[in-house]
Amino acid sequence: MFIELSITILVLYIFWRWHINSILDGLKSLKGPESYPFIGSLVICYPVSNLLARIGQMCDIYGQTYKMTIPWTAGIVTIDLDLVEFILTSQATINKSILYIFLKEWLGDGLLLSKSAKWRLRRKTITPTFHFKVLDQFVHVFNKNNQILVQQLQKSIDKQNGDGVVNIAHFVTLAAMDNIVETAMGTSMNSQLNDQSDYVWATKFMTANVYDHIVNPITYLKATYIFTPTYWKERKALKILKNYTMSLIKTKRETLSNHNNTITENIHSDTDINLDDEHFGIKKKTAFLDLLLQTTIDGKPLSDEDIMEEVDTFMFEGHDTVSAAISFTLFCIAQHPDVQSKIIEEQRSIFANEPDRDVTSEDLKDMHYLEMVIKEGLRLYPSVPGIARNVCEDFHYKDIHVRKGTTICIPIFKIHKDPANFNDPEMFMPERFLPTEQSTRHAFAFLPFSAGHRNCIGQRFAMMEMKATISKVCRHFELGMTNPPHKCILPSAIVLMSTNGVNITMKRRKW
């Protein structure tokens, strides 16, 4: 037994060395942290609570582009904006990295993870569901859930005699869950009123668990992973998520069939979708799931499995990312009274003496200063702090030869805080996003929604939700800093989050 195990380890090591060396051979001119057998350069990931800073420090030590190895492959990390632009716009790097493999069981081949041809087909098929006329109908969902958010915040403040410390991330996360469930699935989760929901727990667990996979080698092989408690929690979470989504799909498909309310859109046809047709969801409020059920490819409807992949992907990409952006932006607003005053000035110009009225899509379009504030919040606290791509075919860049199979990591958080891209990068200055300022920067210096072919398809939806929520909160509450000022602890994760909450003070605003 010992001999067999030793031989297996030796064979794995030889294969690992051959694969790593074949990639590193073209990266000889690059520097990078030391690599160790099997774990590669993974030692820089510990402690995890300091990883974001460590990866940034590596850029300072080894240059804008450096090489590193991880347990199963090798690659480069780059903040060179010209190289970043090539990576995000080239067909040679259109596929997501193997680092995303731990999302596969949950999201399948949805839009986030699908490769090349399948991704193009899915993207073309799904894009019409994010048309602005479709998105406008979701504003009423934001209004309803944001009203509950304000009520829940007020209850928390009242318990503290009207002026208290609030972990805004907790409340915003639940509100974002209600928004995404209703807009994606057409059903109400009521997370804000029942935060013990199994679905809420499962979503939080799966999102947080992805990064734990990456930095914990024992989880790479199922043979070892099954002996950990995390494996069984993951099984439970996946069952909850998939059963919930699939049950809704089957129920809605049956309803659709019974009412013979099907529209078809053949992606190879030149016929445009009639966005004024109430069946498409303009006059009739329709969720993302409903639209997918009415969509066809080559005359055939999407399968239940196809739809589940896309709905689950939308849930994953549109929940924690948006709630993180809202939470950290409110945190920044709380720190800067001058910015808060300008936000209120703009809000008063829109709402006049009716701060309680529902926001409209036209109102959201008029919130120009608030949009700059949100973008600056996303610069300092990008919801997705880094992205990674897999190289599909060899290419040369300057003096490096990047081979097929190489993983390329783009640390967005470092790009956003690079003095070469933004003056005084640690300062919160929304005016950076005035049109005159933006035109002077590299087009790939600001990447909160990625860029290029695989940019975030839901970024317009996200901006609408962020504006609607932050507007509502600021119209009803004055935000301030705790004493002493709260410092967020930001471990590396697939979605940025603070392990110690996002604490601010809140009191009722006198309008």
C-alpha cells in the first residue's frame, strides 16, 4: 500500500512539474514568488485575511506583471493595462480560468462559466432580457423591498434610542436577496422578514466557500474533501439551491403551457423582438425566469437544466456583488459629510417635498452625482476584487510567451488603487468620474463590471438597483461614522466582503 501510494505521488509530481515547466518556460523574463512542490506559490495566500494586500505588494516587488504557480497550474498576475485590455478583448483568452471550477456544480455552464461557442450562443440569447425596457419594470420591485429595508433599519435604530450603530451590510444583503429573487424568479423570498431562510443560508455558504476551496489543497480531490465537514455542508447547500430553482422552473413552465402563452425568438432570425408586446414583460411584470422560459434557440426551448444554470448564475452574480457595492458605498458616504450633502442636494432637486415617494426609472437617470459616488465606491471597494482567464492559444506580449493553459489573474482592486491610474488613490473623490476626468484615463483602468467581450451583462440592472437603494436610504437617514471609526477586515474572496461587518451610525433625516 505504501509503495503504491508513493508511486502515485511521484507520478503526480512528475506530471505537475512537466505542466508547470511548460508554462513557465515562456515566462523566463518575469519575476515572481518562490514555488514549492504541489502547493506552488500558495504560501502567499496565508493568512487569508491579508491576501489582497499581499497580491498588491507582489506587484510592487516583482513589477506590473509577475509569474506565480498554484497547486495545479502556473500563470501570471498583471496590472499592465495594455495587457489587461488584450486579455479581456482577445478570443485567445475568452474562457474563464480553472480557478472557477469550484462554482461548476452550482452554476453549471451558465453565462459566467460557459466556454467559447456555448458562451456566445447563450450571451446572444440572453442579452434581450436585459434591454432597458425590460429592466424598467423592476423598479417597482426595488421600491417595495427598499421600503421594507427602511422599516427594518428604523426598528434597529429605535432599539438604540433613535441614533445607533448599524451593520448596514446585514440589512442590505437581505434586501438585495429579496430584489434578486423577485426579479430573477418572480417569487417573493421575504428574506428581510425571515433571515433564517434555508435559501439565504445556502447562497451565503456557497459564495463564501469558493475561495476556501482555492486556498485549501485538501478540497481539490473529492477523495480527501469528503472527510471534511465543509463537503457535507456544500452538499446540503447545493440541494437546497437546486431544488428551489428547479421546482419554480417546473411550476412556471406548467403555468406557461396551460395558458399557451409562449413567445419564441430564434437567434438565427432577423426578426426583432417586439419590446412593446405585453407577453415580453413590459406591460405585464415578468421575471428573468419567465423570459427564459419563453426563449428558444434554433426553434427549441431551453431545457430546464439550461434555465436553472442561467437563473442560478444570475442569482450568484446579482446578489452579493450588488449588496457589497451598496454597503461599501454607504460606508464611504458616512465618512464624507460633504459628499452626503451633495447627494441630498441632488435628491431634493428630484423629489422636492416628497422624500417618501417611490423612485421612477426617470428619477434614476437624473441621479448623476449619485452615480459618480457609486463608481468611486466601486473603485475603492470593487465587488469582484479580481478575475482570472485561461489562455486558449499561445500568444506573445513584449518579451513573454504566454502558452496555452496559462492562468492569467487580473487584481482589479490593485488596478483601482494604482497611483498611475488615479491620483491620491486612497482618497474618496466622486469627481474622478466627471466625463472630463474619465476621458483622460485608460479605458481599462476602472473595471467594476469587468470589460471586453465577457463584461457583466447585468451591469445596468445593478446600477439601477444600487441607485434606488442608496437614494432611499440617504433620503431617510443621516449617515455617520462610529466612534472609534470602524475598520473593515477584507479577506480575499470571490466577492468582496467584510468579516467584521460594515458598521455606520444612522439617525432619521429631517427632510
